[in-house]
Amino acid sequence: EPEVTQTPSHQVTQMGQEVILRCVPISNHLYFYWYRQILGQKVEFLVSFYNNEISEKSEIFDDQFSVERPDGSNFTLKIRSTKLEDSAMYFCAGLEDRGHGYTFGSGTRLTVV
Amino acid sequence: SQQGEEDPQALSIQEGENATMNCSYKTSINNLQWYRQNSGRGLVHLILIRSNEREKHSGRLRVTLDTSKKSSSLLITASRAADTASYFCATVSDGGTSYGKLTFGQGTILTVHP
């Protein structure tokens, strides 16, 4: 069964450093999303991406965050200057069509120290 | 309170028993979905129920939706130790500008004892 692949699985970074989280979506998916889950809290929406542009973003997704499809297939989430409170699991997800269930990646655990 | 709140927050049962988890939400929805998360892992889609549906089955899972009460329930029958996980409901709003984003609840931690 096709999978959404995320790398790295775990990243530790110094506060203030830039991090890039990567996602390889399923090829026939049209809608793409990034979510995050701070330990012990609910999963929160960050941003959606459709037709090669951001379609919606949450209040969390401020100027420190950006999302790109550098080669038309892979996806990246960049945090420019990490803060301690950015420590969380970050999930990439894809959707073939609205009205279907999402396919989530296994996540990247980001630890900012 | 928030969209997609589950109760109970934690549920502990014996293998073979049924587990029922409830979810309430606030806004008008297009569909409601249930996901499972094993500790520290990704989210796995279990079942989706559309706003015009009242009940749906998938294997040992049964989901109900009551749009008048803005609530849903997930029933897992004949539970197994392998069902131990966190279960989340998530809603997709019924709005043209929402590109299918999911709004998650806090989740129910289910523990099934062998």
C-alpha cells in the first residue's frame, strides 16, 4: 500500500537554527497538509497546499514557517529560527480527494534545545 | 470548548469487551473521521462518515453520527490487546474555503488488557 514518507524521523536542533522537514507524498494525491502535535496535546493544523500553492494556513504558521515543493514531488516544511516551543511531532499528510480519509506520514519528532 | 472533543479521555477494558468513545463538535461539518495513533507513531485513518450518513461499519468498528447533537461515537467490538492506542475524531468543516483541513479532538487513550 502506498505510504507517505517523512524524513528525518527525529531531529534535534539548537534554538535559533533552521530546520527542514521532508515529506514524500503519494503520487496521486492532490491535497497536502502539515500538522503538528506537541507532546500530550491535540494534533493541530499548520498549512494546506493545493495546486502548488498554500491554500490555507493557521495562526501557528507564521513568518518563521514556509512550505515548498522544490522538485514538484517532494515536500518540505522549513522553520527558519526554531524556538523551544516548536518541539513537537510534525506530520505530513496527503489526500487524493476531499471526502476521503487522509494518509499520514509517520512523523518527524523535532526537539529544540 | 474546542471542536472535536472526545470522552472519555482514557478508557481501560479487558480483551473481548466493547469500547465506546464519544466525540462532540461545534461547527457544521462535511464529514467526520476517526484516526488511531499508536504511541509516538503516525495517525492511521480508520473510518469516515459523511454528514448525511448516520451509521457506518468497518470490520469491528461502528461509527454513528448525530448532526442534530453534533456528536459521534466509535464502537470497537470484541477488543484485542492490539487495539491499545489513542483514538482521535477529526472533522472537516462544511465550508468552501476550507481545503479539507482536519480539526482534531483531544483523543481517547484506550488500553485493552489481555
